[in-house]
Amino acid sequence: AQKALDEGLVNFGAKDPLFMDYVLSFWDFENSDYIRRRNKKNPNSIGHDYAKSMTGVFKNHALPLLPAKLKLSMVKLNHIENIVNSLIDDGILSNASIKRVLQSMAVPLNEAKRLKMIPNNPVEQIDSISSKNKERGILTETELQKLVLWMMNSVNQGSFSKQVYLAVALSALTGMRQGEVRALNASSIHTIDEEQGIITVQQSIAVYAGIKTTKGKRDRHVPCPTWLCEELIALAKENPFGTEMVFWSASSLTNPISASFIRSNLYTAMKAIGIDDKSRTERNVNFHSLRHYYVTYMRGKV
């Protein structure tokens, strides 16, 4: 029976779509039954951006290496191994990225196995691929002080974005992620006394999903200096659309300033204090490094 299945003489189950069609429809956020059911059982367990990412890595890196007419029931270990070996030999993707390509196929194949559309998942037979995440860069205390001071002075001179300056200060002093910073509303900011305030982090923003829950899928309260709370509330009052959005975009009623806008301005400021592009890349320093700085040095001290 297994030999008949392997040679395609017998279809395992009633449905036997093309493998590429099955995977692409599986990660189709708007139409996938799997994603719909998962998110009903565990709200926000699979986000729009994650589904889009899985679709992208499969289309870009696995699909070109698969036979065009490969049926779901005919996917074998050699098909998956060919993809892995080709990507390793090319040397373009890191091991972590190759594991992500495998993940884009492993989850749909697991579901097909559960539904008895296939007898086994060939990805489970692939040798494990080790990967080491690149260490997150971190600014020194002196560098962060120089960075914020340069931004503040440049804002006062009218040569730098006040929104980027406040976004950087907010992340460094509260540990908020960039998506959480961009999604911040004035109603989430509360002052307690002359020195201290509290920000309730309730939401984040992503490229495709838009406003969504935070990464931990729960609200959290973070301390924030009163002066910064007041600056943020004042910035929200400048919103030309009259909404509560703090980091508003002058060109959009519903969207905040873009991540690329923050990134490009941050890198400009880094260059100004002596961190050039080469050094920044080698050290892996970016906006998330501000959160890393907070978690490492500031948590419990603000």
C-alpha cells in the first residue's frame, strides 16, 4: 500500500491539489480555513503579517525549486531535501532563514497529515538545521546621551523631526517596541505627579494587519517621566486630523509616521554622533536597540 502511494498509483484521500496551490491557499489570510479556525480558538495567534511573510518565503525560495505539477500527495523527502540543499549551497540565506522556508511548508503539511490528505509530513524527516541569531547591538550610555541631545538640539533648530526625537526617547525610557510607539494614543498616557507618569501599552501596528494587539497579546503599564508624557500629549494635540494618535502622519488620517521614516532619520542622527553606516551594520544597531538598552540597563530604574 505504501509503495502504491509513493508511486502515485493511489491517491491518499479525496482531495489532491497541487502542492503549491495548497500552500499558497493555506497562508491566504483572508480565505484560509486553518487561519480562521486558529484565530477563533486563540485570537490573534496568526497575524496578517506573519501569513504574508510565510507566503513570501515560500514563493521566493521554495516554489522555484519544486516541480510545477507536483501534487500534495506526491511530496516526498527528496523534494524538501533538494530545497534545503540548494539554499545551503547558494549561500545567500542564513540558516535561520532556511528554517523559515521549511516552516512555510511544515505547518501546511502537518495540517494535511492531520486531515489525512497525506500519510506523513516529509519535513519531519529533514535533519535539524542549527542557527545562531545575530546578537542585538546596543548603544552605550554615552552614545545614547549624545544621540538624544543631538536630536533635541536639532529639533529646537528646526532641522530634525520632533516625532522621531520623541519616538527614540520614548523607546529608550520605556522599552516600547517601534510598532507600539507608532500606535500610541494620547488616552493611554497619564501623569501621576511632577516626576512620574504611566503609559498603558495596549496595541501595536504592523504593515498589513494595521492596528493589532501587542506582541505579548496583553496590556502592560510602563513608567514614563512626566516631561515626556507632557511632550507626547502636546504632540497629539498638533494632529491635523483631530484624532488621539500621537505619532500622526500629515498625509494620512489613519496611519502614523512610517517605520522607514523613523529608521532613516535615526540613522542620520547616528551618523551625526559618529556611528557611520558600516559601524552601525557591524554592531547591528537599530531602533530595537533602544528597547534592548532599556531592558538591559533601565528597567526598574526609571
